[in-house]
Amino acid sequence: MVISTEPAWKELVDGLGREYQDAVVYADLEQETILHEGDVRLLANGWVELPTGRLLSPDAVHHIDT
């Protein structure tokens, strides 16, 4: 019997994210504060993953223009 040390739900959650190219991530409605420009991945839990592996909290991100 083979038992994985990785949680099974991790693979399911990883497949639920959305990837955007040339997106702009804003911290405010007025679009004055830009958090990131370029490729991003929106995870199923609301966090935004940058190409560097850095994560932006859903509380920090107001919206993403694609």
C-alpha cells in the first residue's frame, strides 16, 4: 500500500485557480495604488500569487484588471 504525505485536497485546490497575463492588481478603488503589473494567479482561497511566489492577501487587493 502506498500512502502519500501530501493532502489530497491540495491537488484539487491547485486546479481551481485562474491565471491572468498582463494584469494590474490594485489596492484601491481609485486605481492610484498599484500592487503588481504582469502575470498573476488568483487562487481558490482569494489569495493572489505573483510569479516570484509571493502571495498578496485578499484584504490587500481591491481588484484586478485583466
